Amino acid sequence: MELLMAWRNVWRNPRRTILTILAIAFACILLVFMLSLQIGMYEVMINTAVKTRTGHMQVLADGYNQDHKIRKVISDPEAVARILDDTPHITGYTFRANGFALLSSDQRTYGGLITGVDPVSEPRISNIKSIIRKGRFLSPSDTNSAVIGSLLAKRLKIDLGDELVVLGSARDGAIAATVLTVAGIFSSGMDDYDRSAIQIPLAHFQEVFAMEGTVHEAVITCDSLWNVGSAQTAISKAVAGLEQKRRLTCLSWDELTPGLVQSIQMDLGGGLIFYGILLIMVAFSIMNTFLMAVFERTREFGTLMAIGARPGRLTTMLVYESAFLTLCGIGLGIGAGCLLTLWAQHAGIPMGDAEGMLRQYGIPGLIRPKLTLATALAGPAVVFLITMLTALYPAVKVHRIIPVDAMRAA
Amino acid sequence: MEHTPNHMVEIIDVSKTYTQGKLEVHALAGISLALDRGEFTALAGPSGSGKTTLLNLIGGLDSPSCGRIVLDGKEVTGLSQSRLADMRLNKIGFVFQAYNIIPVLSARENVEYVMLMQGVPAKERTDRARAILDEVGLANMHDRRPAELSGGQQQRVAVARAIVSRPAIVLADEPTANLDSATGQGLLEMMAKMNEKRGVTFIFSTHDKMVMEYARRIVRLKDGLVSDDTTK
């Protein structure tokens, strides 16, 4: 009967109840939508970084990630390949080698990062083929061909078919020099990368930079972001047992791109402050509703206590009322929030003037929230917790009611 | 005053002083009184004579400044709030001037609620609630909410709620004050019938002459003291 009483009490003042339910629902809609939007953006940012550059994981020589010294190599890539072939959740891998060099066109010279890639396996790991804006990607028959970042091409004032002179330092300390022909120009959307990157066939890189069959990175993709941890553990264990000149290590995408992780953390931090303010407002709204409910019904509580109800029974009833009100608001909020998010996920949200800035993080002009069980329930769960805690104050306040005084209340 | 088994209530030298700002108000000034089982007693007197205060003290809703109150052989004074709540639930039925029934519950649910707190099984609760509502003249009105009942009907629900828990005593604070005389008379006849039929002790506070006519004993209070005690 307490449940029935609580439900009827909730609807004693329908206008106030509806307003409170709408306040809770509004908070939940915002939380579901905003969290989904943030997660959707982070996923795009991570996937862009993973697909353009890092992969989900990389096997590297110990210390290479810190200083990118050309001598820190994987001396036996075949042995690493055998391990990766046997590791669960791995969907593909490719080898790369990197070197810094001066790049000269007829008119200008700039420093850049030359990466030797396997023309066959690289497109299976990265999105390089799909971001070629002009020309074509490298083919297995290419030797001294190159694909070059659009901003670098602009800086060097070169186009398809133009020649580019490379001058750098080889692994053995000798001079590494070659002439490349531009076969394609790519644009990843990440200005830093497009301003400095150039890719050439791995075999040609190994020849020019005296790599002697060695590489710097084994770039790996997984079947899902969630399986990266377990795959990383397995690979780390296996590569530690390899007999190589340098100890090998396996790093995940977040270890390889700390800047990306930091920008996600910063954005999440800002979001949390906003959510905190929103929750405080909802908490005050709930507290106001319940304090009013207690004040208005003081006489009734006095009567109930006079006929033998213990304060605990009244507290239980008020907690039920709070739960009903909150669950109505949360149910409505989750429903409406999910519908709104699904619509935005389907239609996409144009970012207008912010597009240029977002492109730096690899976010396209149209962003799409990503609705998951976690984004649909995490925010509303916190709302439930906060509102129930807030409603406890007036619910506990009834313990201080003295029946004879309460019944004198107007 | 010596306790005898037939005494339902013993009030021994009870005083009650309220503080209003810097002023001390002596609502009861050392009152002693014994009420027997099955009595139908009216506490009469003008406003401020201490009638309601005395009822509140007997019912454990308030505590005396000094003195003792013994109810059904058990000392009430000094009991904890939870013990007092249990005592009110199981031994006392209350009828208030302003009815004080729960607005969100129907007549039957109001009556059942007390039995729910007593732990009476659901089927028995419903049966007893229906029977008592029929007895107080509210047949066919079991499922009406207070807002759908007249003042007299609401007070009958309040009496049914007070009686249904099978209390040793019913305390009624000016039960007819908000009713017209015909309705008030009907209510008094019903309570007198219940007093006779069930043997429940009734104590009223009133300044209504009609109520006093129904009472078999009239205790008159003045300035917090018993000024007259008449048994018919």
C-alpha cells in the first residue's frame, strides 16, 4: 500500500510533478546526446589516427618511440611476422621504416619524414589509398616513386610527375640520397602530417638508407578497439622472447599518440564540468520538490505518526515517491535522448565554421554521435544516484517531526 | 492514587507548561484523574482549559512537564518515541476535529492502513475494513476518496479507522465541532453504540452540550484543573 500511496502522492500536484519530471528528462536527454556525441567524435579521432598513422598497435625497438633514431630497428621482421600471424584478434599488419631528410624541389627545400611502406600490405592497414587526392598510390613495381602530403607539395611547389631530391643520413652513417618522382598527392586532413610526410616503397627506402632488410615499425590492426589490450599483452610477451639485436616492445595507439589522448582527456574534463553543473541544477529542482512535499504534508505526516506510523515508514514512502518521480524522468529522458541521438547519428551534424579546426584532429565536417549502451545509461544512472541522494534530505527530515506540532500545522 | 485493574487511564499529578516566547503557559496544573474501562467520558470546558492537552498526553502525542500517566496498566511517561508509536498503533484510536484522513487513500484503504502497520494479513484487513465501514453507515462508499465524502462521512471513516485496530481506548478531540448538529448527533449515536457493543473506552474533549448529553461521565476542566466530575 506504501507503493500505491507514494504513486498517488506523486500525482497530487500534477503540474509540479510534470515540471520536475521534465527537468530530469531534459538533463538525461542532454547527457545521452552529449556523451554519445563526445564518444562519436573520439572514435572518429582515434580511428583517423589509427588508420592514417599508428594502427592499433606497433612493435618497435625499445626506445624508438622516444627518439626515432634510425639505428633502432627490428632486425628480423620475419620473426615478428610469425608471431603476429599466430596472435588472436589481429586483422592485419605491415612493416614501415622511417627517416628524416631534406627534400628539395627545383625551387625550395624543406625537411620531411620519409616513410618506406609496403605497397601491397600498407593499404590494408591504413587509409592512405583512399586519401590520395591526385595521382595514385604506390604499386609493387614502383622503385623511386613517392606519394607526398598535399601541404608539403604546395610548399615545395611540385605536382604529379615532378622530381624530388632526397638527402639524408643512412643507418650506417653514410649519406642517403635519391631522386623520387611524385606519383600521388594525399591529404589526410591533419595539417602536421600533410605538411611533412612522404611515402616511398619500403624496398627502395631500405636500399637508400642502408637498412639491410630491417624495419622500424610493425604496424598492426585489431578486430576491435576493445581487444587491443589483450592482443598487446600477448604480443609483448611473445616479442620479448625473440632473439633480436635490440629488445622489442609493443605499444598501443594511446601510447603512440599521447597528444590525442590528452586532447580527448581535456575535452572530457570540460564535458564533466558541464555535466556537473547540469546535475547540480537537477538536484536542486528535486530537493525543492521534495521539501515542498514535506512542508505541505506536515499535518498529514503528523496524523500518520499519531495513528502509529514510525518515522522510518514515512521515510520509505518519501523514498518511493522520489524513485517514482526520478524513474519517470529518467525513462522519458533515455527514450527521447536515444531517439534524438539516433536521428543525429543517421543524419549527421554539420560543424559549419568549426570544420577547419576539427579537421586538425581528423574529424570530418559532418560529425555523428555514437549511441551505445554505456552512453545511453551512464548519464541517467548518475542522475538517478544524485536525485535519490538529494531526496534523502527531506526524507530524513521527517524524523524530526513531532506529531502534536505537525497536526497544528496549517 | 492506587492502580486498580479496572482503571484504563490513571493521570497522577500531571502538569504541562508551554513556553511561548518569554511567557510560560500552564495548560495543566497538577491534575489527577482515573478513567475506568468501557467509560464514555466527556472532557468539557472552555477553550484553553486544557482538554486537548490532556488528550494529547494520554495518547502519548506529547509528554507531561511533570507527573505520571498510566494507560492500561503501563506507564506511558518516559517511553521512547518508537515505543510510543507502537502504543498508539495497538492501544489507542484517534478521532480528530478536522477528520485527518489520508487524502490519497480511499475510505477502505484509510481503514486498512492501520491494520497494515499492525501486520494483519491482507485478506483479513480487507474483510475487517469492509465490515467496519458497513457498521459506521458507509456501505457502498468503500472506494470513495475523502474528497468525494461529506464532512460527516469523513468523520465516520476516521471513527472506523480508530476502532478497526481494536484499541483499548479511543480519544476523540472535538469530533463534532466541524459537523452540523444532525450529522454530529448521528456520529455520537454511532460511537455510543460501538462503546456499548465493543466495550471500547471513549474519551471526548468537547464544549458542545449535545455531546455532553451523550456522555455518561463529564469531567469539567478549568484553568488546567478538574473543576467538576459528574457521573450520570
